[in-house]
Amino acid sequence: MKVGPILAASLVVGAGAVWPTSPAEEYVFFLTGDSQGYLAPCGCSDPMVGGVKRRADAVRRLGVPHRNVILENSALVKTSNRQDEIKLETLAQLHRELGGTAMNLGLAESLPGIGIANSMASLSGRRLTSLSVDPGKTLDIPSTIVKGPFVIGGVSLQPTSIAANLGVQPRELKEAVGILVREAQSKKLTPVLMLDGDRSAARSLAASFPSLGLIQYRSNGHPPKVAERVGKTVLATCGDGGKALVRLVWKAGKFQSYVPIDLDPGYKDSPEAAKIYRTYLQRVTQEELLDALPRRNTEKYLGTDACIKCHAEAGKVWKASKHAIALKTLQIQGHDRDPDCVGCHVVGLESVFGYRSLKETPDLGAVGCESCHGPGEAHGMDPKSKPMAKIGADACMSCHRAENSPKFDFPTYWAKIRHK
């Protein structure tokens, strides 16, 4: 379990309007979101970090019941396919189970349309919010949410696109933030803003609205080791991919500590979150989303056993490698029918002749020879005149991508599976 430096006396950041609390009262902020569709740790580099089940454990262990302010800031998925719709509903359920405070409805959350947005609103316990649109009579979300001495709102840099996706009216950015600030002033609360936008936009808004106590923005990579401020406004981000949290403590009218938290194996799977996550996987399986993936015509695959008949020494190397048990690792985790995962654990998922299931295509159910070398039927029929193409690091990079295999180094990895 890795946490960043705790900044107490060295970083006392005052907010704008201060709620009249006693010196002993404190609130613990957890900043999350920008999960980009990653609900579970994903990758080939140890230790894998992230995931909603560890996030729940971290909040339970590091939070203060009834004094937590949990903010989940947009970009929860990347696209608007059926699996992403199920993810959005699952994240809404998890947010409610965790005692979350507010979720920002950004561009990504609007892509599936108003039906999923309203489903998220209901499943989250009306914690989904946005100031970037006027919800009218069709979108069942509040514009702001009050928790203790704070009034919380969410905005996006793309209100027009969000409104078009949901069939409602947009609000210009500064108009939307102004609504939050005026409400805070009228109620003598501290305004907190979730921003579906980057650091530059956050700095600009902090300069324009100096009474904002906190702006949570979006960024790539790991959250900064120290907090940033513009005037009296704290700027913070949890990074992307659901790999980290940021913990802030508000006490006696000030933010008094800032800690970035890696969701590494030091945090365990929360039983409550695990139950909701299992339901998510069951939905993905029951709706047969793996079978619905688009496929293209290719040459036919032979299967790894056919390759090994002629390439016995290479077969020995393969059998001793993790490639040979790639699908088994997904079975253990319950992800063996998950379209997000299976493609990098089998042969030819994108092909009409590729992997279907262990029952239909058992010889393609692992990372086999043809995962890297391509379909082998022509070579099998005429090995001398139809040689397999020579491959290099590019063949590995289609699965060993930076986001899920950050420590990948071709010479190092190739040494483990080197064969002729």
C-alpha cells in the first residue's frame, strides 16, 4: 500500500466561504473517477493496481463514517457500447454502496443517452449531478448536492455535446460555475467543483472564481505528489484508469492534508463491492457480449497443438510460459467471457475463424503461436513456399500496451519466451 506525503502544517489551504464548524469537526474527501472503463486491475506487470473493489476497501479503512465526501468525476467509460452502459450502472450502484456524495455527469456519461443517465441517477440514489445542462422535466438529476459545510457541483468543457446527447439545454461554463458560487454564498457554504476538464481549465476557473474551495479536474497518469493551489482554491486530480485515490482532510474551515493513494495489493477486495462486481460480470456473460463482437474475414487458424507437432522445441518453451495459461487466469477472475479482456488471452478473437469458447474452439483458448504469428492454415498446408511472417516487438505491443503493461520491455520479455 503506497501513499504520498501527508501535508499538514506545511500545507494549510483556506477555502472561500467557511462554515461555522467546531475545531474538532473534520471531513475526509476522497477524489476518484476518470476510470476510463477500468473497473478492475488490468495488466501483465506486477503489482497490478486499481479497481473498484480495492477502492471501496481504501475508503472504508481511511475514511470517517458520515464525514466522508466522496467525489467521482466523470470519464467513467470510453465509449457507449452495451458493456459501457452496464459499467455506468454498476459504478452508480458502487457509488451508493460506498456512501458516495456526488458523481459528475460529463461527456462520457452522456453518450448512451438519457435512459442510462436516469438509470445512473436512480441507482446512485440521486448522487449524479451536473450544472452544465438544465435537466428540465426529462433528466432526473439535481444541479448541486449539499454535504455538511459544502455545496458540490459538476461541470464540463463540452456542455453543448452533453445536452445534445441527452435532449436538454446546455449552460455555458462560467454561467454554470456561477450558479454554484452564488448558491454557496447564499447558504454560507464552501463551493466544491468537479470539472470534466484539464488542469489548465481548472486554473482558469480558480482565478475567475476565487471563492471555490476545491476543484477536482482530470489528468493522465498518477496524481501529483503535492497539492496545488491558485489563490485559496485547492486543485487536485486522482489521475486516470481508476488506479489511485486522493485523500484530503478538511478541518476547522481548512484543507489540512493531501495524500495520493495507490490502489495496490495492500488494499483487499471489499466484500460489498465484490458482490456488485460479480453481478456486473454476470450481466456481461448473460447478455453474450463476447459473442456479439464484430469479426472480420481472415485466413484460418490451425491451433497451437497443430503448430507444436512440427515445432516441438518452440512448443516446450510455450508450455512453460504464462501465455499457455492466459485464459485460465481470466477464468479464475471470472473474466473469461469479458470482451474487454478475452482478446489478449486467446487466439484470433477478432476473426470469424478465431476463438469462440472453450467448448467450440478449445485449441485457440490461450495466447498461442498464432496470436503473434497470425493464421497458420496456409503455412500448414505448404510450409516451404508459405513461410510464416517474421515478427518483432510490434506483435507484442498490441496487447502489452502502456496502460496495462507499463513495465513492458521487449528484450526482457522476449528472453522469457525466446524460441526459433
